[in-house]
Amino acid sequence: MTRTTREKIEQLRELKKRLIKGGGEERIEKQHQDGKLTARERVGLLFDPDTFQELFSLPNTGARCLAWAGKSFLPMAW
């Protein structure tokens, strides 16, 4: 099945939404219950809105180690 560009873009948007949640809603809530902010929330406080661009947030981007080559993983879910 061939996906259209529009479908691929939508898939990318959905993946980015999942990545933003990091370890999941439960972990974010636990951080908040402990009186802590998530890493993304802390970074958000450091920069003006829309001035920070996260690089290499997608799976399989920037893997430099041969052991990681070809592996699919979500960076915040180790």
C-alpha cells in the first residue's frame, strides 16, 4: 500500500505528539506530584516561546553507535 504525502505528514505529527509525552502521562503526573517539572517544561521556561528547536527527537535519527543502527526506539522511553 502506498501512502500519500498527506498521510505521511499526519503519521509524523502523531509520532511527535507521542514523543512529547516522554514516558507517558503517568510519569508526567508523577513528576508533578513530586513537585517537579518535566525536562521539556524546564527547557520551555528557559527560552522565549517558539525559539527552541529540538533536534534528533525522532527514532533512528542521529544514532552513531553501530549497536543502535537499525533499532527503533523512543528516546525518552529507555
